[in-house]
Amino acid sequence: MAMTVLVTGSGGRIGRVIVNQLLERGDTVRGFDAAEGSGDLCDAAAVRSAVAGVDAVIHAGAIAHNIVGEEAKVLAVGLRGTHHVLEACHLEGVRRVVCFSSVQALGIFAGTRLLTSLPLTDDYPSCPQNAYQLAKHLGEKLCETYHMLHGVETVSLRPVYVSRPEEYPFWRTCTTEQGPRAVGDYGAYVDVRDVASAAVLALTAPLSGPECLLLTAADTDSPLPTAELISRYYPELPWALDQESYLADNPYRSLVHCQRAATVLDWRPQHSWREVQHA
């Protein structure tokens, strides 16, 4: 059944792909993006006006990374904007909100804090280290609160580094052993098309409560097999799962385990930089 969906951040790198996927399946899309002049997340009245009359919201609008010296702005847009979206949905009777969080909500990656065990799983404890990470973490908590108090159904998506197909030719030429991503990011990436498909699936997936779901590609971005990556760069990290079983079906398997997205959304990543490795 076709839906009317508000997409905040509709002009962003993820938002544009979400809009296209929604239109392709026959939905009506309402865009909301400060950069395109169609809306400001810090304007509560504008957000409520945009929410009125839609069936669901995909909230992808935010400042995309931490900015040293502008932490207040990062928090204002990321946290106040999420609050305005959730409050507008509560007031307008919109029951489903898909919010874009990030793996950064856990306070890891980008050199801020190293994992204590492998692979990274959905239940890894959060410990934000900067304003961006804090905004994402508290945004997830807001989603939980609005579910508990007002019954708003929420899914918080936690993608790792979001890649685009046009990046992959460079990745093929990368001569470093680790690949384009830093060792501290564990070679984790996810294709923007797969991120968008997770958001679309989250609009109608049956939920038993608020969800926070990691999203990653099935593989790492490194040309090295994952077992070799582990032995070279992470030999001291304990494993929460059986390593041999984990790598049995995919020798390049990601060190981020997004089983909950598979269970809740019936989502599987479909794209890999290796698809075009020899093109």
C-alpha cells in the first residue's frame, strides 16, 4: 500500500537515495531539507507543518559529523531537531518514525574509542566521546522515551561509514594492506543503497518496541581476508562469538555483526565494492 512519507535531510547523500527508492515503489514523498530551503529542523512549527498529514517519517536530517568549536550547533540540530520530529509526530498522530542514528552513537570508530571485543554487535554499550556521538546517542534515547510515553513506533538505524558506488574504483586501486578505511574503523562500510533500503523496510516492519539497529556491508573494505585482518591488527581482542563459525561462510566478513537488522527488518546488504573489483 502506497504511503505519504516525510523525509528530513531529503537532499543529503542518504536522503536522496531514500527519496528515489520511495518514489520507485509508488510512495508520495515530502522533502524537508535546510540546504534546499525546504525546512529547518530547529523550527518546531515548520517541522510540525511538514509532519501534518503524512503516514510516516524518515528522519535523516542532521549535521553529518562532529565539528570542533561548533559543538553547540551539532547538538542543536541533531538533538533538538530529533525532538521536534518526534513531538510533531506525537501531536499529529504519526505512528512510525525511522531515525538515522549512527554507529558513532556507541562512542567508537573514528579513533575515539577502541572496541573491547569482536565482532561489534547491537548490544555493545554506548559511551559517547564528542558532541556528534552524544547527539546520536541521546536521539536514540528520545526515540525510546516517545515510544514509552506516547506509543510512537521508532527504529533508530546505526550505519557505519556510508559509501557510494562511485567510490569503489578508487578502492580497487588502493595499495594499502588495510584498505581505504582506518584500522580504527575495522574496515567497516555500508553501501548507501543498502542503507536506504533498510530505512524503507523500517517503515512497515512489525515492531515489538523501539529498535536500534547496526547496518554494515557483508564484507570489509580490505582486500585481506578477515582472519588475516584480525591476526595483524586486532590479535589481542577477545571474541564474543565463535570466530571460526562466524567466518565460515564469508572469508571477508564484516567485523560488525548486524543480525538484529536481519531479524527485525528482514534486511540483508546487497552491495559490495568487490562486485566491481575486476570491472
